[in-house]
Amino acid sequence: MQVIEITDLPTLTAPDSLTDGEGAFGDLEEPYDVAVYVGRDKDGMPTLQVLVSSEEEDAVTFIDMSDPTSLEHLGEASDLADGFPNIRVSELDGPRGIATLSIGSTDFALVAAYEDDGLQILSLLEEEARAVGIPIDRNCLGPGSGCFELLDGAHDVATFSIGAFHFAAVTAHEEDSVAIYDVTNPHEPMKTAQVTDEMDGFTELEGPKGIAAHEIAGSRFLVVTSSEDDGVQVINVTDPWNPQPSAAATDDVGGLDVLDGAADVATMTIGGKHYAMVAAEDDSGLQIIELRTDPPPVFQQTSYSFRVDENETSGPVGAVRAVDPASQTVTYSVGGTDEMAFNDDFELSTGAGIGRITVKPGATIDFETRDSYAVTVTATDSVGVTARVDVTINVNNLDEPGTVKLSATTPAVGQDLSATVTDPDGSVSGENWTWARSASRTSGFTTIAGANTATYTPEAADLNRYLRAMVTYTDAHGSNKTAQVASGNATASSRPPAFGASSYTFTVDENETSGTVGTVSATDPDVGDTVTYSVRGTDATAFNDDFELNSMSGAVTVRSNATIDYETRSSYSVTIRAADEHNSSNDVVVTVSVSNLDDAGVVRLSAITPSQDTPLTATLTDEDGPVSSVTWSWSSAATRTGSFTAISGATDAGYTPVAGDVGSYLKATASYTDAFGSGKSAEQVSENAVTTDPPPVFPNPTATFTVVQNATSGTVGTVRATDPASQTVTYSLRGTDEAAFNDDFELSTVSGSGRITVKSGATIDYETKASYSVDIIATDSVGGTAKVVVTITVVDRLPPQVPVIGIGIGGGGGGGDGPSPSTLDFEWTVEHDIEELDSGQTRPTGLWSDGVTLWLLNNPEGAGDAVFAYDRETGERLEDRGFELARGNHAPRGIWSDGTGVVWVSDSGRDQLFAYDLATGERLEDRDLQLAARNRDARGIWSDGETMWVLDGVRDALFAYDLASGELLAEYALDDANGDPRGLWSDGVTVWVSDHGAKRLFAYRLPARADGRSEEALALERVTEEDFAEPGRVGNNSPRGIWSDGAVMYVAAATAGKIYT
């Protein structure tokens, strides 16, 4: 801390200074703010004292400055420590702004705690600090009037007094809001009001930082800086229970050009004029703003009421007018409860000082859906002073015609034809039906005698005629309403095909790859009708994977790429439908039973090239299930196909070659019992002779990867073998699928690993080839080899978690109309943490990965918002994969990509998702997604490729949008305990939401896609048994973005500088 004497301006002198670590000053690392007040020493004498907040030390230092040339240390108040006698301070984690206030004969310090999301009130008596009131974010158990919510990221504090009452105002940087408290009784602070950005006329409160209180002509005002809006919000708090927006200033507007990154503010009065001095971080400058009171506009009426006919699609509805006493220009905007519905159907425009309301093109104004719209219209003059008026638009209920629908557009002779009537005006009653026929669809109808019900059966006379159904009825507007509809040309009756059997059962051997399994046959009784066959039912997908139904002959054949395995699936049960060209159909149940064959066992050796003194292990597998009574024997031979001689004493699954084995081939033989009985055997000969060089070693004998069909690029996976002699290892492949593998993939040696990538021009198609199996051989520099069996499974469609390539698909959760839950238990035992993020990643938020690379948002103080990229396995930063965000996207919170090159980033101050090219970082404005106005505090995002899910931190809700059109589908309310939502991820069944306050991950059932928008927030089903309670327990006290590969959950921490798993 530097003391500067300013007595003889412009000359500045330095009476004294102090530095952290000098003498008794040990809590001054990264000092943030300073406050001066006149305190009392132990003898009751007045002393000039200084309070300094230290964000790094979580402490406030008290300094005696009575002699500015010799600063004296008095003590500290530290977070959760006994810094003073009988003191325990609990809300000083990350202290920033500090202010003092005198109430009666006692002085108090008020400290904004950024990391604790709270306000610490300290009483200052006789060089001691005592913790008194503690308003904490989401604290509903404290004294006074209850919840001190929306204090997330408490940044700065200002105090003011009105008569005998004293108040404190706190900027909540993370909540885009300012909280006001009555601290007249500091032991029981009471919240009086909260104002939030983009609500009730407050437009410059995104990311508020500095705050100052000021008095003008008896009125009290707060001046608040907005680092994200690059501006200043002036709030009238003369009535602290009802604060009002007084004025706002924005960078580069109205001659104010030094407000970019507005950070701190101070006010003063000079010659009767009032000024605010704003420090702008990103402009590296100071903006001076004159503050003056201005009378608000005045509406000509206390409220407005208009009417509009339902079904109206254009034209004026009404106008509002407010006159500004200072003759300034007035503009109009709309808000309130029905704002969203209003904006769907109406437009409010400003012209000649009048706010004109007109019907919006494409409006769907319907009395039965909504009979009125209640909104608030705000008039704003050119200096930002506002006035509001309530506006109601009532919808006139018109007498709308009814509609008749037929059960079939083309009637058939002998088949019932039903008619139903619906009326937009509500339910109908007293229906009277008549039917008529005609050769023309528009005229010449003759009434059919006796046809006077809602159902009529066409007869021979109706063949090649049009039928008309007419009804008279009563609706909400009265009786004698009529509606009618005409059918298509009536045809002869179409009878459905009939199968030759009530059901069919076929049998097929497991492992079969060709041949006809059986044939179904149906006959149509109508001469000339053609029968076609199709498959449906529970096992239809599995059936179509392994069999093919000929749609014309009904023959069921085995597909060439079938994987028919008794141990995997012993039968297939499907429904085969026979239909004619008139859509008349019949179904029959078909069962294909799989015959269980005696599959041969397989022995695998742990090394291709055995090495002297290196243990060699044999493993036995048998598709027929568990094996028992296994005995082993080993033998050797000079050639791979020669005569083998038993090795004495080698009767275990493992054998260590000795010097006498060098140059010989080894054979492992297993004798065992499987599900088909005893006397089974299997053997394996080493591919190479025993050598004296230790071969490379793979950590596992097999490896499995996945790839999405139609993928054209990207890494599928890597394998790595370690050579005991530290020799260079290269990789090659072989096996049954070698040719198909080389068509679609490439294997390359990179930094000692074998990397599998999708080949340019690949044609990866699930229907053509569902999986690839090859042996990858690791060879050291002297010819020692090892192998790993690699299987690549093709995913038929993009899985819910949307890693495009190279990962497995996890489960967990289920219910409703969505997928079924996994039966796997959750475990909290994995550790794949990225322990140390890049030093430039000072404030991580959203997280997403394609399974290979992790992309992590960075939202530092001031400028520098960006996407950082890390290697998922090593944690190494990949600078060439990251990119900077657009200037308007300066509060990034959530990130998600569709895997095809587009990535979306949410912003907590913008009602939109910003789109970028994932490879280059280039903005793709045409792919931006516009959000609902009430979803302005957008946080974590996730999509299944069709629906985009967006969290909102103010409404504590989850919004659903159509990804293609941006249409809002639904809004869902989060659990009350999930009041500080941050990150979002789903496996397509369960959706998890990270919470900063609760320091855990909440689990919900992911709802089925909604077809229409509800006017109220819907409830989400909680799945408490799938919550992650670990983050707070292991030190992740600021969980932000989350992502999973389906097996491991990754959780970014805003303050720990790491990613937890």
C-alpha cells in the first residue's frame, strides 16, 4: 500500500508505504480496495485508520494511519480464522470492495466477498473487529427478512443513509444485479430490493463491478459500472424498497467513448454540479460523466385498453403517448407478464412521439387460446429517464365456422365412413347429420334416404360417386350452425391379404452368413392386387441387422454381414405385415430361433514373439460360455508346423521361456469343459520363435473404439505398446478385415503410439459393415513384436452425447417416453483430472469435447474471452485448436458442438447462442440461435442434435428449442435446491446440472421432446440417486461446465484452475 500526500498539488510526495511480508504485514497479497475511517484506540482517543482488503489472503488488514509517515499494524480479520480475540469471520473468501458506515457511536466495515458470494459486516470497536450480519447468496436461514439471494460474485459495496435508516448496496457480478439491504440494525440486515439487468428498465447491469452512492437535491442515487455492457447504470434509491432506473450510459454513445470495460466509480460535487468518474479497464482511461436530474415522460392516461378481433392478421390496434417535460425524444418498449405472447402477435413501434401497436404478420390471435394480453409499455427519453403504463389488449370472440372431417378421404363400398365436427368456439351439441351423393364434388348432390347419423356405409349406388356429410349443430354462439365436407370418389371395397398360417417359426444356425431362413406368404382376395411385405415390432432393428425380408416374395434370408450369435441373442420375434396398394393389411408374428452350435475355443498368447526370461501368458475363451476343469500344457518345435515336444513341468497358463527355448516355437494347449461337455481342447502356436530380446508390451490384449457412420475425418483411437529395452516401436496391421480397414482408416505411428484415423474419402456405412476387427502389431527395432486385437464398431446414428468419433456410449437413468436406463451402478473412483490448466485460463466456464479434445471456455476479468483446447488424455494445451470469441460474446457460459464443424456458445447477458466454426473460430452469424427474452441469463447448453437445451440462471429453469428453427418448445423449472445452475450435460436419458451454491451435480430425467409451448414452466422429474455429490467434497467449490464420454464425468472448476473427474 502506498500513502501519497496531496497537500501541495501538483507536487506529490510519499510519506510511507508498506509491502506484504514486511514486519507484521502478512495479509496484503493482491490488495483490492481501501477504506479510511476515524476509529478509536484502546484509550478511547480518535485515530485515523485504514482498512485494506486482500483477495488472495481472504483477509482485511487494519492499519493505524494517525502518523502517515509511520504506518502501524493493528491486526487482520481473516476468513474462517480467529484473527482477533473472540472473532470468527465466515464471509471473507475473496474480499474485494470495502466501505465503512457509522451507526450511532459504532463504526462498521462492510466487505463484499466475491468467492463467498456474500457481504461481511464487521463492527469496529477498540481496534477489534467483530463479525455481525452476514447476508449470503441463497441463505434462507439467516436473521431478518429471509433470503439474501442473487449475491453470486459479490464485487463492491456502497453505503448511504436516509434519515435514521442506513443501507448497503452490493454489486453481484455473476448475477448481473445489485442487492440493497437495510443495515440499520447491522446484526439483522434486511433485504429491501434487488434490481437485475434487462428487467424493469435496467439496461446496463451486466457484470456489475463498481458502485458509489450519491445525493442530488435530497434524492439518493447509486452509480453502478457494467464491465460487460461497457456502461453505467444510475439507480434512484430514494425509496430503497422500490429502486427505479434513473439513467444509463453506454460506451461510444452520446459522446461517452471511454467506458469499455467500466470497472470502478467515484462521485463528487463541484460548484453545485454532480459528477461520476469511471475507470474503464479495456479503454485504459477515465470517463467523467455529469449527473443531473431530469423529469420523466408523462403518459396521457394512467392505463390503456384496446380490443382486437381474433384471427386478425394485420392492421392497427391502438396507440400510447407520453410527453416529456423537457421536450426530449421519447421511445417505447414493451415488457411485463405477457411480453413473449405479445411479441408473437403484435408489434410496438415508435413514430412522432407515439407508440403504435399493430398486429404482427403471421399472428395467431385466438380467443379460445388467449382472450387478453397484459403488458407494460415503457417510455424512455433521450437521457434514459423512464415512465411506465399498463396496457391491456382484449380479444373479441368471433363466431368461427366449424369443420367436418371424414375417417377416409376415399370411401370404399361396404366400409364404414365416419364424420366428426369440431368448432373453434368450443364444444358442440344437438348434431343432426345428412348424407348426399353426386357425380360432381361441387354440385348436384342428392340426399340419401335414411342416412342421418355420423356414420354411413357406402353401397353399390355410391360407386364412383362423391359423398357429402352435412351437420347442423349448436355452439357457444347459438344454434343452427352448419358445416359440411365432400369426400373423394368412392371405390370398390379393398379386402386385406390373408396369411397362410396364424404364425411362422424358423430356425437358423448361429454364425450363419448366408442362405434362406424361411418364407411367409399372404394372398389378396381382390383380383389384381399386389402384396408387399414389411417388418415391424420390438426386435425389428436387430432382425434387420442380421436378416433381410424380400418385400415381394416374403423370403427371409441371412445378411452377408450378419453376426448371429446364440450367446448374444437366442431368438428374434417380429411382426411381418402384408399390405396391398389400397393400404389394406394383415399382420403375422414371425419367430426366428437360433440354434446353439458347439463353438471352438480360442487360445491367445500375450506376445507374438516370445522372449527368453519374459513371462508368456495364454488365455482361453469359448463363446459357449464359462469354461471349467482347464488344464494347460506347453510344447516346443524347431518350426511352426513341425513336430512339437512337450516341455516338462509346464502345466500352468503361464510359461517363462528359458535359454534352451531360444530359436524354437512354443505351443500352448488347453483341455477343458464347456457348456457342451468335457473333452474340449484349443491350442495356439507362437507366431515367431523365442528370442533373447524382450518384445514390446501392450497394456491390454484388446481395444475397442467407435466411429459414427458417414464420418469423413478425425481420430478414432490410439494404441500404445511399451518396449522394455526402450527401443523404437512401429505399428502395422493384419487380419480378416485388413482390406476393409485400409479402405476406410489409416494407421500411423505418432510419438510411440499407433493412431487410427478416418481416411479421406472413407465410406463408413453401418448397413454395409457394422464393425471392423484387425490385429495391430507393435514391432521394436530388433524385430520383437506384440499384438493387440482392435475392434471398431460403427454407430448407426449420432449418439446423444455427440462425440463424433472415438468414444464409447454410456448409460445411466431412464424413464418417461425416452430411452431405457442403464443397469450399471455409478462409481466415484476414477481419476482423470487435468491438474493444471494453462496459466492464461484464469476463469473456466463451459466445457465440451469430441472425445479426443476438450474445449473449455475462458471468461476472465476484462477482455480475453476465448475457447481453450486441451488434449483429453494428456491435459496438454492445444493452442492451434482454440480461438477468441466475438466482442459481443463477453460473458460465455456454455458450449456445445454438433460435431460437423459448428460450435455454439451461450452468453449470460445475451438472449442468443453465438455460432462459430470449430476448426477456425470464424463467426457463423447465420447459424446463431435466438433465445426467448426471459432466457437472457443463458448458461450451460446441450443438444441431442434435434433439441437445444439451455439453462437460465435467473429463472433457475431449463429451456428447450428446436435446433433447426430456433422455435421455443418448452420451459422446465429446476429443483428449488438447484438455485445456482451452471453446467449442463445429458446422455440422452438423464440430464445433469452443476450448481455453484450446492457444489454438486443434480440429476433429472430428460423430458421427451415437446410438440408445443406451454405458458407455464413444466416440472422436471428428479433422479436423486444419480446426483453427483462429490464436487464439494473433493474441493471443487465452483463447479462450472460438465461433459462426459458416457463413463467418466468431467467438471470444470472456476477457481481451482483444473478439471475434476
